[in-house]
Amino acid sequence: MEAKEKLFHLDGGKTLLDFGCGAGELLVYYAPEYEQLVGVDFSESMLDEASKKIKERKYDNISLIQADDKTVWDKLECSFDRITAAGVIQFFYIART
């Protein structure tokens, strides 16, 4: 239900970046609606799980990148119509001076 609501609010576009994709639950839900998707996560083990889900469902329109909030922009090769970052804000560290 949550994924369906998020997809409704994303409302179209052809390309999607899922920052903090984790094990890819939302990526595989979004896949039929987008031409190209990129999932980004800092955790290699989460990306391994996402890769398994993508292969099981035989999606060829999803790429995965291992990166964090500081390195992601250097690793991307295109721009996106939509960007989602569900459930990642709590993992950012804000330095206090």
C-alpha cells in the first residue's frame, strides 16, 4: 500500500533515481512504470539483495550503484525525471560546529 501511494505522488516521468534503495522493494514495484531506474545505496549487502529481486523479476531497466550522499553525484551518468529517498533522512549525520 505504501509503495502504491508513493508511486501515485511521483506521478509520471520516464527515469527514476531511488536514493537509499536498500534491498530494492520499491525499485521492483516502480520498474513497470519507468523506462530506466537507478537504485543507489551505500550498503553492498543491501544492493546484493536488490540485485536478487531484480533478477528474479527479470527487469532489465534497473541499474544499481554503491554510493553515499557525498559520492552519488559523481557516479551518475544522467539526469532523472523523479528522485525518491524514502526512509533515508535518519541516516544522515549533520556535523555541528
